[in-house]
Amino acid sequence: MRAVAIASPPWADLPEDPEALFARILDWHRRGDDLVRLYHQLRAVAPVWRAPVERLGRPWVITRHADASQLVRDTSLVKDARTIGMAGVGGGGPWIQILLRMFAFQPKEPHARMRGLVNRGFTPRSIEQLRPRVQALVDELIDAVIDEGSMDLVSQFAFRVPVTVISQMLGAPLEDVPRIERWSGDFARRSDEGAALTPEVEKMGDEAATEFAAYLDELIAARRARPADDLLTRLLEVQREAPDLTDADIASTVILLFQAGHETTANLIAKGSLALIRNPDEAERLRRDPSLIERATEELLRYDTPVQLTTKFATKPIPFHDRTIEPGDPVSFIWGAINRDPEHFADPDRLDLGRTNLDHYSFGMGANYCLGANLARLEIQHSIETLFRRIPGLRLGEGEIVYKPQLHLHGLARLPVAW
């Protein structure tokens, strides 16, 4: 892949000190709208760099696509309970107890077992069967606002699609969706890797964990008494064959699925819509040729990935350029920078729905590849294609665009649009 020659980089005014750049990236008050520029400058001044940030374990910071391609395939890099500490453990409260039970943070064997069980609900065939239901939901949400002439695209559309779908898959009543959405959002805010933990956010996360777990205890009991055709019932069926799988394990798995199946997809629907509004020629290109939607989805995932940061840990020495990543060292992949690397993607800051080089890492890789990737793609495709087809005059509305403070699950809190 050819590098893009830029005579005067638009990020040249930023500091050359990588520590200062990394501090701004992690601080949502200071990064503002400069996130992509900060990524480019950090990659330029410190392509091979270990951040001297003690509270994060002095992580190796990966910003180049070639380096990510090498490391994501290395099975000696693992994601486990140590990742939780990067969000600030803050004791042994309800939030931390639930995360410690999630299979995403379990050692290799229990991780593989639970992931295999959950995968049964996310097979390509089962996801494809959801297509008519997702399309009907998207149309219903647009029908509810189309005569109003404006909406907050985040709360009235982007979040409604995935939270409703995952709730239905897990067997949660639709009237409970607003509560689930609130718990999921508060839980996610507490989970941000790299962010400094505040007492307010810690309390919010613990309260969400307590209320969510209590709700799921009731739902599990109800499903045990009255089985249904849903993923929760299938997990309970597995429990009969695996008595060491507790109700608390199942509840933690369900919360993880809400995080993975709700927050990330909602963030991409909202940020993808914003990208198309800001690039009207590409939006019109999609309207003229809806068959572009699959490629468009991959380009939107690359352009502004919903998961900006993931950290893994080395379990054995890994040669890395002229240095060595030692056992126990954290390795932080900044996907937003990796997916904008000009050494791999031509003109990376341009949204191009016809782009052919689409090997982004927005869904991760290997054992931690997003098991809901096919569902997310389906929801994004139907949401964005239908939205821009049915509301061709979609534009930014009155009011401020607001981003959520998280970097890990990066997304919009508010996106006013009008037509």
C-alpha cells in the first residue's frame, strides 16, 4: 500500500511530546474534536512507544496498521481480568464482581467454553433470520418521527435499534427496554479503559450493576419456570449440563451481550450517520446505489470505529521492532489510529464508500473477535440505508452535537438532525 504524501500535515500544530499527546487522547475534556489529528501526530512522533503512565501499567501503544497486523495474530497476547484495572478497580463492588465473571475476561479454557455456548445464538443462519424483524423495526422508528421534521438521532433511532433487537433475542419484555438501555449505558461508562475514574462514575456503574443483576435474577427465574424460544432459555438449558455454570455467570454473560450488542452498534449507527451527513456526496452515492451498503458499512466502521481502544497483555516475550514486549506488559491497540494509518489506507481521512481496501480491525481479531459482528453489520446496513433513503433531506439540526466521555466505547450522546 502506498503512503499518502502530505506536504503540510494538518496536525503539525500539535505537540511533539508523545506523553502530552496520549494524555489529551485519554482526556475527553481536552481532546475535543482533535481525536483523529492527535492520532496522526502520535503515530508520526512515536510509532514504537511505551507510554510512561503508571496507572495503566506503562502500555505499549499501537497506532500503525502493520504493527497491529503482527500483534493481533499473536496468541500470547491475551485479554483478561487485568484489563479491568485499566478502568480503575475501585474495590470489590458490584460492577467489578460482574466484570470478573464475564467470559471476555476469563482465562483461555473457560472463555472458549462460554463463547462457544453463546455463539450458538449468533450463527449466520440465526442472524439472517432476523433481517425482516430488523427492517420492520427500523421502518417503525422512522414512521414515528418522519412527520416531526427533526429528532435526536441517538436517543430516538440509533440506540433504539440494537437495544430492542438484543432484548428480543434474550427474551426481555419490550416494556423493559428503557431501563435496560439506562443500565447498559451507565455500566459502559464505568468500563472505559484508560479514563480516570471519578467517584460519580464509580457509583453510577455500581448502581447500574446492582439493578441490572437483580432484574436478570428475576428474568432467569421466570425463564426457568417458563422456557421460551430465546437465547436466555438456551443458556439455562446448557446450565443443566454444566452445573458449575451459575446464575451469576449467566447474568454476567447477558450483561456482556447487552454491552457488545447494544453500545457498539448504536455508536456506529449514530457516528456513521453523522459521517454521511458531513459527506453529502457519499450519502447521495448510497441513495443512488443501495447495493453499496455492505461496502459502505465496512468503510464507516473503518472511518470512525465504535471501539477506539482495546488492551491485551503479553504472556511471553514478543520481539517488537528492535525491542521486546515482556510478559505482563500491557499492549493498547488504538483502533481509531490503526484504521486511519496512511501507510495502509490511501487518503485515510476521506470517506469513500467505494473503497476496496477495507481490512479494518473494528471488530477485533482472534479469540476476542466480536461474536456479534454479523448482527451488528445487519443492523447497521438496514438502519443507515433505510434512514438516508426515506429521509433524503437529512441534515444537522439545531443544537449541539455531544460526544460521550468514553474512549473505549466511543460514541455520540446527542445528534440533533432535521429534514
